[in-house]
Amino acid sequence: MQDSRINYVIVGAFVTAMLAALVATLSILSGSTGATDTYYTVYDNVTGIKYGTQVLYEGYQIGQVDTIEPTANSGTGAPPSGPQASAQISSKGMLFKVTLKVRKGWRIPEDSLARATVSGLLSAMTVDIKGGQSDKILPPGSQIRGLSASNFFATLSELGAQFGDLSNDSLKPMLGSLNHLILSLDKNVQDNLPVILRDVQLLMGNLAKDGPEISSSIKRSAQILEKDLLKPQNVARIDATIANVEETTQNLAKLSAQLEETRQVIHKATLEIDKVVQNNAGNIDETIRDLRYTMGTMSRYVDDIAQNAATTTRNFAEFSQQIRDNPGLLIRGSSPPDEAKPKK
């Protein structure tokens, strides 16, 4: 009887030890043993994240998710503080504050990123902290910038729904229009194909009938071109024409160079004239003033000058008339006396 009690005690102690070892093992595997620091991050979607979800730092386990608390979206990316930080739905939606228990003393840079991700298609969700490059370390209790995971199956389902809408709204009408177009083309082909085939047959018959004549005409044209147009004399003339064109081109190039030299000479002369005008601006102004004075004087006496010129012209005309009548005036200087005596 006493031996059986001893056996019961031994078995109970063994079971208790195994249970304690199992609890310790589970605690070690979950990372909930030892002192921890608390951080938090904010996600707009926590699908697959729950209490005990592993927290990794560059793939190395450093803790686990402790709590998930829904909070109102204040538009700043940080959850509201105070007693009203409970689950409140606002017009901008809802955010989720995820508390992380991290191994005590673990250094997390300020620009680190807590990304919710899965390592494989069938793997469990984890919070993987991508270490930043900042020298400043986040103190315990700080917020780590978060990035929600994209749900592959949800994205695939949304893509399928969009494809269904596209199929109903666009593909089916397009296929209907294409089917209608094909039917119309088929009807037109059936209606017009016999006529087209008849025209083609007629055309081929005409070509077969007139083919030898067309071929002979082409041969005759080739012979005429070879004998008449491409005679040695014509070829020599063509060569001479090409040579003349080349010579003309060279002459034009020389002429262009000469025109450029002439332009430079004219430009230089223009500069010299401009320089002379600038250097003799005073003399030119004085000459213009003298010319203006002379023209003013002439305009004042032009009537007298014209009258004297008219008088002189009239006198000269009378003198010319007297010379014609009596050329001796040039020698004697006066008109001869009239020798004819009047009869008594």
C-alpha cells in the first residue's frame, strides 16, 4: 500500500515537471520570457495579426504582439490619447494601435519601419521591423512607423471583381459589336463576292488576251529607249550636260565667294563712311546750315532773278533778230543810214 502511494507521488511529480517544462518551452518559443520594453505601431488593417504574433527585427525574433486596440483615425497617423482612445469610428475610418513587447534593451533606430508581412504563401503573419539608418534610438513607449500588409487573396478577389465588371461593361458590348460587324461583313461578302469574282475573271481574261501585245509594246519601248535615247551621241551630250552643271556649280560657288568679299568691302566702306560722318559731324552741320541759308536767299530773290532772266532773254532775242536782219552790225557797230532819198 505504501509502495503504491510512492508510485503515485513519483508519477505526479513527473507529470508536474513535464507540464512546467512544457510551459517554459512554450514561453521561450513565444518570446514572452524575461524583461521587455513596450513599443507600439499603427495599422489600418490587422488581418492575421493577433496576440502572440511574432515580432522580428530584420528576420530575428525579438518579441511578440501584446494587444490590438482599435482607435479613431485622427488624420495624423497617430492614435488619439486619453480615455476616448477606444473604438470610435470617424468619417475618415479606423486605425488599430498594435502594442509590441520587445526584448529589453533592444536598440531600434528612429526611422525604422514595422511592416506586417508573411514570409511565404501559407506562413503566419509577422511584424518585421526594418532597421533604419538614424543614429537616434527610440525610447521605450515610442511609436514605430508602421506599414500594413497587403492581403494577396483580397487583392486577387478585388481584381477578379474588377475583371467581372470590365467583362460585363466593356468586353461583352465590344464582342457584340464585333459580332455584328462580322455578320455585316459576311453578308456584304456573300452579296458582292460573285460580282467581284466575275470582275476578276474578266480582268484576268483581258490580261491573258492582251498580255502578248502589252509585252511586245514594252519590248519595243525598251528598244526605242536603247536605240534612240541612249545613243552614243545622246550619252555624250548627257555627260557634257552633267559636266556643264558641275562647272556651273563651281562658278556659282566662286561667285558666292566673290559676293561675300564684296559684301565685306561694302561693309568696310560703310564703316569708313560712318566714321567720316562721325568725325566731320560739325562740318557737315555747318555745310547744311550754309546750304539752307543759300537756298533761303535764292528763294527770296527768285522772282527778281526770273524777271531779269526773262528781260535778258528778250533782249538777246531782239539782238539775234537784228543780227539776222543786218549782219554788218557785228562789224560797224551801228545800223547803216538809209541811202534811199525820198522823191520830191
